[in-house]
Amino acid sequence: MPDAAPTEESLDPADWTDLRALAHRMVDDMIDYTRDLRERRVWQAVPAEVRAALRAPLPRAGEGAERAYDDFRRLVLPFPMGNIHPRFWAWVMGTGTPLGALAEMLAATLNPNMGGGEHGANYVERQVLDWCKEMLGYPAAASGLLVSGGSMANLVGLAVARHAHAGFDVRKLGVRAGPGPLTVYSSREAHSSVQKAVELLGLGSDALRLAAVDADFRVDVGALAAMIRDDRAAGAVPCCIVGNLGTVMTGAIDDLAGLADLAAREHVWLHVDGAFGAFASLVPEYAAQTAAMARADSVAFDLHKWMYVPFEAGCVLVRNEDTHRRAFSLTPEYLAHAERGVAAGDLWLSDYGLQLTRGFRALKVWMSLKEHGIDRYARLVRQNIEQARYLADLVRAAPDLQLMAPVPLNIVCFRWAGGGTEETALDGLNQELLMRLHESGVAVPSNAVIGGRYALRVAITNHRSRREDFDLLVREVRRLGEQLAGA
């Protein structure tokens, strides 16, 4: 008599009707939550009892989907970072959209591995990359890859630059095999991810040369050119220039045309870090400042910032597809590309970056662009820029506020500076003012240090913000400033 068949399990629900009801409840709750954002605090600290609950040990037996969702609503939902709120302007974060969130559910349901193969999701990512090239005026024949964000996009771009300009087979021999140290150049306003990329690529942080900036925080192209000449004369091998299209502190835009000319003269790679500023190119008034982005050898940018799609959605474009692929492609037998079947397809995205396992992040971008169209995104980018100008005008008009830097794009740096308070005391006062803004739940800017002085920094990549939100911010800053100065 044969043995009885073993009991087998899966993770699908025992009752699909119950799951359907819970799923409808989740969608309804999240739509209501998003609809009513303006009525809520931007942020609040996580209380001790919640932190303790979130340190509970690993569950041995499951509690079921409904209780897991109730735990989410109790322990997580009330304590968000706040970046989907209309008055969140810290760092440069996107806001997300309702359809983008639903697209994440669709992508997770299909759950494809985007490393390669013959399936529809692969063609969606190819189309998104083609649309990105078209949006930014980049060559149609260029290569590209969706990545987690600007930091990874910068790493990929610099890795290709290292491969292209080392002068030897750096993948086989390593960076020490060359005739001299490879060097990378940018301004002092470069994002920290550029240094991380240089370090991870084995060049060492000393290989990153940071040039001075002008009064508007744009790179001094002449000073950078002199650094390249001096380093070359000393035996270094200049490899790459990183231009900034929207610096992290002030939103400054480097002279990209000047950098492209310099890169061509010196025969080095030009990488543009356009994490959020690349999409300023959608606004005609910025065409002259952004046009030279199309001359770059590679461009990094984030779709989760000024395209407002949910995290994560970064992108890197590389002008020369063959150079891009040669920097990363490695195809062992178990990843052999076939002519038929699931392993077919002429696009294996794992050949263009570090990841073999990749999520379907392209779907939320694809659906968002289909929902709204690029013209609407261009209007929203312009709206954020005009809101920054509006805030800057409010700051200039207030006798107790001080604008700390130019406002070339969408970032406003200012501080409270009233009451005859001494310069040295203003730093601490504004730092405390920022903490009270956060803790009040009214608004969440971040901070910057401009000319050695502490400032509030309002970075506007938020499609939900209105001018009334900036009126409220200025009123609160002035009120808190007076309160703190009086104390």
C-alpha cells in the first residue's frame, strides 16, 4: 500500500473572498488617507511604546493577513516620514501618486525578474528608457537602465567612465594596473554619492578633485581645467568630469556647455548628475541651461523626484550602448541568451548594471506617463519653480527673514535673522526653529550651511504644494523666530 501523500502548503489564502474584502479595505483606506493628507500633521515622532512593539521577536506562527494589516495601521501608518504631505520640503524627495501606488501593486502581483528574458515587462522598461531619452533630448540610440535612485545611477555612470577611459582592461587587471591614478572632477557642491562611487570603484576619495564655485554656486570651469592640466602633468590619468544639473544645496546649474567643451578637449568622460534638475529641461525657459546635457556621455536622474512616481525609480542613460554593455556584461552558461523560449529576447538589462535580480519599477513610470502625459509634468515642474520664486519674494519682503542663496531652480535657503540677534546665536536659533517646525507637524524643510551659516532649506518637488502652504511656512518661521529670540 503506497504511503499517504504528504500535506502540502502554499502561501495563497485559504479563502480568496476574505482576501478580496481585505484588499478592498486596504485600497479604500489608502485612498482616504491620501485624500485627507492636508488635514494631518506632516510628521510626528515615533513614541517609545511603538518602537518597543517594532522590536518584537520573530513570529513563529502567523497571525493572519487581517491582523498584520491592523498592525500596519496601528504601528506604521500614523508615523510617516511625511514626504507625501503638501508641506514636506526636506531634502529633494518626490511625493508619489495614487496611480503610482496602484501600479506598484500590479507590478508586485506579476513579480517579474527584470534581469532579462522574453516577457512583456522587459519591453515596458525599454519603452520607458526610450521615453526618458526623448524627454531629455538625449540621443535615441543611447543605452540606459532603471536603477534604485541617483546614487546608483551615478555609480553606474562613473563605472562606465572608468572602463572607457582607464586606457587598459580595468575589469581584468584592476585600477592599480594603469600608468597613473585615475582621477574624477566636479565642484565642491557635488552630491556625496559621487564620492561614494569613486570610493567603491577603487579609486579612493583622494582621486575626487573638487573645484571651486562662483557666487551662484556653479563650478568654476577655468579652475577645473587647471586642475586637470596639473594632474595630468603630475602623472595622473583624468577620467571623468561630473557636472551638476541642480546642486543638492541650492539647485545651481553648472555651465554644462563649458564642461562639455572641456571634456572634449581633454578627452575625458562627461557625466551629468541631474538627480532632480534634469527635468528642468521640460520648461522652455531652462532650455539654454540644460541643452548641453545631450552632449554628456552619461546622465543620472530620478523619476521619483520631479516626476513624482513612488520610490524607487532612478535612471542612468549612456550615450554609447556598446561601451555601457562592455563595462558590465558577464554571461555565464546558466544565463545564456536563447533564440526561443523564456530565455530569448534581445534585451538583457542585467548586462548594463550590477543587478541580476531587478524589480519591475518601470511599470509605475509607464502608467504614470500614460495617465498624465509629459505636458502636465512640465507644467508641474514650472509650478514648483514658480512656487520657489514666490517663497523667495515672501522672504525678501519680511524684515526679519534673510535669503541665504540665489534661487535658480526650486530650492530656497533662508533663515530668521530678526531682533538684533548676534550672528553666532542665529545658527543655534534657526536650528532650534527647524526642530520646532518638524515637531509641530506644520511643515518639514531641511537645513543647509551657506557661507558657514545655518539656514532652512525648502526643496520643492511636491505636486501637492500650494502657495498658501508657503504663506503658512513664512508665518510660522517668523512666529517661532520671535518666540525663540524673546526666550
